[in-house]
Amino acid sequence: MTALKTLLVGVIGHVDHGKTALVRALTGVETDRLKEEQARGVSIVPGFALLAGEAGEIDLVDLPGHERFVRAMVSGATGMRAVLLAVDANEGIKPQTVEHLEIARLIGVRRGVLVLTKADLATPETIRARSAEIAAAAARAGLDTGPVIATSTLTGIGIPALSAALLGLLAEANGGTDDGFPYLPVDRVFTRAGFGTVVTGTLRRGKLAVGDTVEIAPGGRRAVVRGLQIHGRPVEVAEPGRRTAVALRGVGLDEIARGQALSLPDLLVPTRWLDVAVTAAASAESALPSGLACRLLFGTTEVEARLRLLDRQSLEPGQTAQGQLHLAEEVAVPAREPFVLRLDSPAATVAGGRILDPASRRRRRNDPRVTADLAAIAAGRPAEALTVRLGQAGALGAPLAELARLAGTTPERVRRLLTAAGAREIAERFVGAPAFAALRSGTMGTLAQFHRERPMDHGAPLDQVARSLALPESVTGAVLRDLTGAGEVTQVGTLWRRADFDPARNETETVRRLEQSFRKAGLNPPDEAEAIGRDIRRRDALNYLIGSGAIIRAVDRVQRRAVLFHREAVVSARSRLLDAFPAAADAETGFLAREAGAALGISRKFSIPLLEHLDATGFTRRAGDKRIIVSLEKAAPQKSLPSQSSRLGS
């Protein structure tokens, strides 16, 4: 089944140029709902009507044309995908006509239908002149339009042609943007019997379903979608781009207001700094200075702001640049959302654009990298924005939630985009593919340097590698595991070394003599300090033997001391204990520590750490004061270690 095509079309134009009458003639809907509107014959707030056809449905937004209500006009305009420009055939283009076209251009609207109203009161010559006039104005605003349609709501002239032209826009319509999460700026809040609290607005960038949990932003309060309606029709799922009424459970009438928005939990965060791509109005009388005090309008939100240009002192009319908006109060807005900047005095629209980073911070001015990164985000899609941010983050990476906000989509979609791009997820942060490749190279270099400086060591511990790289151990460990999987690094216990490094090549006569002394000592080995003295070479040799497994460090946890046994002595001790206590398979027949010491002919100084080592390796298990032999297999005595390379892999 083919999905229904929909499109939100803003009806724009100067006050009293017949916009509301035109919508009524097309749809039969009276969009002036308020008593004050009907009494004055002037639209004060946006009105909504549905134009349906075989190709799909058009949501018409009748936008106020009076200069005093431009703010209300913008609240309806920022969601539109196309415009219907209405111009009185006798009066022609007026100030609000120009401002409405400017707003449409600034927020990125590129398609439209041009209409002359009250054509029954104009001569053919006037209609031709006005048609050329508004076609030229639309072209300057960057609108792609068809021929101007002359209409009269009194005689019905042109109404069928206008309806056909509007429905023809559906051929290239793809509805609203489905970024995976809903964003619905709230324009009305009321209660209705049987529904409770109801809000209305244009669902901007995702689907909303009955039963969804939503968050009211800014503010953070949560509610559940109890019901949905589109133009009075109950629906289970509202598609992006539609005018939608949402009944909410769990929130009172006084807990949500116009200017807030509905979204999924945790996807929008409050902020006072926004990175933006901003374009100065072509009709502006002068350049916009950096530091300009203005008002920011997006969705149904209006807030005091200060424009901060990052690479210049002023923005000439029609020019575009990257900048920041510093806000007087916190807002919550998705990335890529259109906005308009206005002055209070004189009242005028001076700029507009798109949100780049919806949760930014104060940035340095005249920094080429900052402006280049923002320009790349402005020119690209979510994937390009993610690439830029990961490039900025480098080896430390960036949290998934932060990346999702920058991309303006859900964490799940961002994870798929990042995985496809080769980024790595490490401890809830993502590191870009180029940064991870640099990490791999840097880690291999660090290990190579370690091997040069300490050729007797079997590898470097994780914390030492992390310190050398100046990175968290979580990141370093992920890189080492990746290199191990690729066969470039080998892990030996808690140590890491390059796979092409063989410490056996560096074995010295000092190593062989030290190993022989421990082998001869058997279960009565020398103390560590006695074995190495102050000889650094012997210390390195001992570390090498411990790393290879030839020497075993057994620890007496009570006395907090260690005893070093040759591996052959431990193997021999296991065999002798099996011979001495053949039936020690349960607590009744187990043996005491002093009995083990007597059987092995060693004092408690050596027997206790030896038995604790056998416990730790699973040969024995304590049961009260006794020990049970868990493994009844005799280990074959091992001779001297003829091949260092073979024992290093054990």
C-alpha cells in the first residue's frame, strides 16, 4: 500500500489580501476561529485547513498578514515546505508581502504557488502587470513556481486551477523529515472532556504514536500520548509534517505551555548557546553587526538573543556565515531547525537560518578550524556532522547522546551511521576511524619503545601503556584488544607486547645463572632481595623469569610477603602431596598446613605461600583448617626450559 503523500503549505501575503477567503474557497473551512478575528476581519493566529485530493493531502496554514502579528506568522511558517503567495490584483506587492517572502527564503522554502486575488475587480492589463511583478519578487526569493493564477472567491474564477496547482506540489512531496524522533512545537494548550490536556502543533521531524512516552522540553516533565487526531480524525500514528492534536496523560493544563515542545525523552537538552548558519535578509537596510541584540523565533518559541559572528565583524545583506546565538533564557531545539531573527525597533525580520549545534558553548572567534567545522556541518547531512565532531574529539571520542543531538536523530540511528563509517564504540563513547587508526599506530610505537628500553621484560602493563599515550585505560585497552585480534599484539597475562617481539632473544647468562640458583634451591628458595641484591641486571633477569613462568611468585596474604619458587619445585610439590595424602578428597581426609610442611620438609615460611598458590591455581581447596586436593592428576616433572619461545606462549 502506497503511503499517503502530504505537504504543509503556508498561505502568505499582506493583510487583507484575501488569504483567509482563498482558504475558505478551497476547503470550505473558516480559519479565523477567534471572535476578535471574525470581528476585525484580520487573522491574528495561524489557522489550519485540509485540502484533500487523489494524490494526497495538503495542510494549509493561513498565516497572519498584519505587521503586528508577524511573530505569530513565523510560528506557523517554520514548519512549512511550500508557500501559497496571495497578492491583491489591484494593490500589488506590499511591505508584508516582501517580509513574508523574505522569511520563506530565510527558512529554506523553495517551492510555491503564486495567486492574484480579487481578480474580478481588476482589468486584464492590471492582472498582467501584477503577475509579472509578483513572479519577479518570487524569483528574487528563490521560489520555484508555475504561472501566476488569477482568482476570485466571489465568482469562483481560478479556484479549480489553484486547487490543481497545490495538489500538483504533492508529486515531489515526501512529507516531513523522519529523523526517528518526534518534535512538535506546542502552539495551543486546552482541555477537552474525555481527553484531558490537549496540545496542538505541527509534527516536525518524526512519527508520534499512541502510547509513546514524551518529554516536554525545556522542563523535562514526561507524559504519555493518550490519543492523536489529524484534522479531527483519530489516528494511531501521526506522520511527520502533519498538523496534529495530542491528548496527554500525566500532565496538567498548567504544566505545559506554548513555546515548549514534545519530543522523546533525553533527546533535547536545555541550552543558552546555539551554533548557527545565519543569512542576513536581502532587504536589510544595513549590515548586521556582531553583538546585535535581537529576538530569536523558531517553532513557537521566542527568546531574546545576541548574535555573535565568528569570522567577521558584520554580515552584509544576503550574505551567509557561521555564528552563535547567546540566549537570555534556556531553550531546547533540535539540530537543523530553521529560525528567524527579528528586531523590536524598528520591527523587522533581519536574518534567518538553521541550527547547527543545539547544545554548544562559547567558541573562539576568528579560529579557522571552528568556522571550517561549522561550515562543513552546515553543508552536509547528519553523517558529515558526525564526522566533523569525531574529528574534533580525537582519541577521547564523544558520547553517543552528544552525537545524537548534533545529528538531530536518535542514538540508535547514530550508532548505525557510526558503525558503517568505521567508528569504534569504547566505554559509551565513539572514536572516529581516523583517530582510532592513529591510536593503533601510536600504541604500536609505544610498545616498540618499551621493548627497546626494557628488552628483558615480557611486555608492558596496561596502565603504563595508557600513561605513555596520555589516554584512559578503557580506550587503551580497547586499542590493545583490537591489535591483538589483528595479530599485531600479544597478551601475556596482564602484559602486552608486540607480536614481533621475542624476549627470548634477549636472554642473557645472568638469566640462566639466576634460574639455576632457584632450581637448585627447590622448596627452600632465597629471598628476593638476597637473590638480586643491588644488581639492576639481576632485577631485570628476575622480572624476565617471572614473566616467562619459570619463576612463580607465591604470596602469604596474612604475613604479606612473597616467596619465589622455581616452577619445577612447585610441580614436584604437587606430586609429593598426592603421594603423601592419596585420599585427601574431602574435608574428613584433608590435611593441615603443618602436615603439608612436614611432608615436603619445609617450614611454615615456605609452606603457607606455596599452599595459597596451589589454592589459587585450583590444585587444592580450603575446607576450614584443612585442604582438599581437587586435582588428583600427577603433574609430570618438567626439566629446564630449553626453549624460551615455547614457554612464553604458555
